[in-house]
Amino acid sequence: MAELTRYETYKPSGIDWIGEVPIDWKMLRIKNVASIVNGSTPSSSVEEYWDGDIIWATPGDFNKFDKIIDDSESKITEAGYKSCGTSMVPVGSVVITTRAPIGNVLIAGKELCTNQGCKSLVPNRIESRFLYYIISISSIELNILGQGTTFLELSKESLGTFKLPLPKYDEQLAIANYLDDQTQKIDQLIANKKAQVEKLKELRQIEINNAVTKGLNPNTEMKDSGIEWLGKIPKHWEVKRLKNILLNINSGDGISNDELVEDGEIEVYGGNGVMGYTDKFNSDGKVIIIGRVGAKCGVTYLVDKKIWISDNALQSRTYQNYEFVYYLIDAMNLNNYANQNAQPLITGGILKGLYAALPPKNEQVEIADFLQQRTTAIDQLIKNIEAQIEKLQELRKIRIYEAVTGKIKVNAYAEKTA
């Protein structure tokens, strides 16, 4: 970092979030440095338009790529391409999502076209990577330009008016080289941290699974449970169906959007956990909640307070130790038993028929206490690492912002690393 300096003189950019820029930099609109190309979608009812070899990018493809997009989940045929208003853009084009959400950005690694949820910027006076890096930190400002009631959409005209700081081309190239180097290093650190988090989550689940199926005494005599997921269990434990462990397995109650209030004090639990707040409750005291439908179908929560449980979740009580039963259900990975319809669904009937191992109550308490200590410790480690990831992500944005707005001068650094 010793090679980095500041420029000698600066001038106001006229844009609040950019601030001052080097005196010889220009402020130009996107439409003055790149051609803006719209996307479109062939008719979904015509089979011959689909499953071709033309890359057809949509906003849903963006989370599968890092910086460069060179494929798409759906592809179209030549007939599909000719049937709609989408256009092919060359390698090096900057592709940006302009609805649901606005501001995700990638560089085309192959010739491609997009649907109407994206727009492509074909550079003519700006280096592709330099443009990519500016757009990558501009999502807030681009969202401000979005319009619409059902969802925000960034029009071609509004995108074209977006102003960018623009140095000479050789400086753009130097900045892009510098940022390639810096972001690659930071991204590797982030990837390492995320791998640590995943290993800790795996360890957490292993601790839970072992404790609720094997107990805490490694020397205890074991027996075959007769249940595949349980395997061998302590000899003195019982195998029971969940209908004999859980009481009154029922869905929660429906709640309308009008009944959700921002300043409500009562949490509303749905299939994906807390989904909002309200002023009323339908549960008070300890209750086990299981996501009934959706992406987190089978995810389990233990709550001990006034809450509202929606009809997207199952609720139950137990005469056993609540904390143990919570960990027990967590270990069962209930999503594997869900009906795989348009979206996963688990019913009370399915739940009641599943088998689990049940130790005596005194062991339930010991296991629950042990797991509470272990999972709390692991969760804190995960929280600490996730905080480090957030700081690295913020550092990444700062590095990009400083470089593309001229707060630092990177020519010498880039020349040495190019």
C-alpha cells in the first residue's frame, strides 16, 4: 500500500456520494460512455424458443457468478432470440439488474442476451472493469432512480442519466488492475471465513445429533434402534413416535397483512421464522414451532413468551423436557420428510408418524444443558466470524470507492502489478 498517494488537486464532482474528484477527471453520464441495451423474453408457451445454446441472463442468475457471467440457467434458441426484443451484447459488456433487485452487476464473459430484468452496458469510452467496479458500489443511488408501485424498476433513460467519475483510459486501466488485485485478496479472506462458518455449523449439528441419539456417556451399553436415522442408541432409551412425545400438533392461525404492525411488540412466527410484528398473540409460554412450508420447512424454534404463530408453521407442546425435544427435532432434519410439491410442505400427520429415541427425563435435562452450553459457544464463534466477514465486505467497498472516485492514486501500484 506504500505506492498509494493522493492526487495533487481536486474539484467538486457535484454529486454528494462521490464528493471531490481529481481536477482532470470528468463527470459523464452512463449514456455518454456506453450503449444501453434492453433485454426481453420469448414466449414461454412456445417450446421451440427454449433449451437452445444462446445465453439468456436473468436476475436469478446473478447470485451464481462472481464478477464474470458466462452461462445462464435458461437458454434460448435462435428462433426464441428472433421472436423477442432482446439483443446480443459482446464480451466485456457490463450487465446490471434493473428490477428485483436493482444494482447487481457482472461482466459478460461470453456473448449473451438478457431478459427485461437486466440491461447491458456496452462500453465505448470506458474500461469494462472500471465501469463494473463503479456500478458495484452504486446500488443505493441506482435504487433511488427506480420507479414503480408493485416493484422498483430502473428505466433505460434513468440509467443513462447516472453520472460517473471518469479519468483518462490509462488511469481507468490502472485502477481496474489495482482493484482486481485488492478484491481478489479480500474475497479470498471472505471465502476462508465463510468456510470456517460452515465447518462450525457442521460441528454444531454433529454435537446435537450425537447427543440426542447416543447420549453423553461414551461407555454406555448400546442397542440397535431399528430406525435408520437413529442407528444404535443407549440400551435403556426408548424408541417412540413423535405423536407420543409431542402434544397437540396443530397449525397456527392465519394473519392478514393489515394485522402486521411495525411497532407491534408481539413477534409473528411463520414458516421462515419471525415474519413481522402484531399487537395480539395466540400462544403464551413454552412452545415448539416447526416451519410447515417454504424454504425453511422443518426448521425448529423453541419460544417461551407471548407470540403469534401463523398458519405457515406447526406448533406443539410436550410433557418431556422442552429443550431436549427441541434439539431432538432439530436433529431429525424434517425437511427430508416434507411433501415435495411446488414448495416443501410438512404436515402434522407426517410429524406424528416419525420415530425418535427418548432417554429418561433426568438424562434429557443433562443433554439439554450440555447442548445449550456447546451450541451457545459455537454460535458465538460463528457470530464473531460473521462480524469479521462484514468488516471485510465493508473494506472491499471502501477500497473500490477510494479508487474509482480518485481519493487515492494507484498508477504506480498498478504498473508494478499489471
